[in-house]
Amino acid sequence: MGASADGYTVRSGVSGQAKELDGAGDDTGKIREVIAPGLCYTDDALGGPDAATAFNAYAAA
């Protein structure tokens, strides 16, 4: 770690709450991967059969 001429110290890495927040982000990503395959919408929720077909093709790409 180096100190600048004005007395500030520069540190690399994260600790404490920053590590917890980083871990929470990782956990959120893992949860999303688990539930994503289970998401399912009816054609009506997507605006009808034509819109649903277009959305599903877009989402699968």
C-alpha cells in the first residue's frame, strides 16, 4: 500500500460490507439461474398468440 504526498493511503481489494454485498450479488445470480427455466407466460400475458410467438423466439435467441 502506498501513501500519497497528501497523506491518503490507497488500498486494494474489498473487505467487510463490500465483500458481503459482492457475495449477495453472486447469490442473486445463482438464484436467477435456478428459477429462470421455470418462468412461463401464457399467450394472453404476452399480448396474444402472435406476440407470444415473437417474444418466445426473441427470448430463446
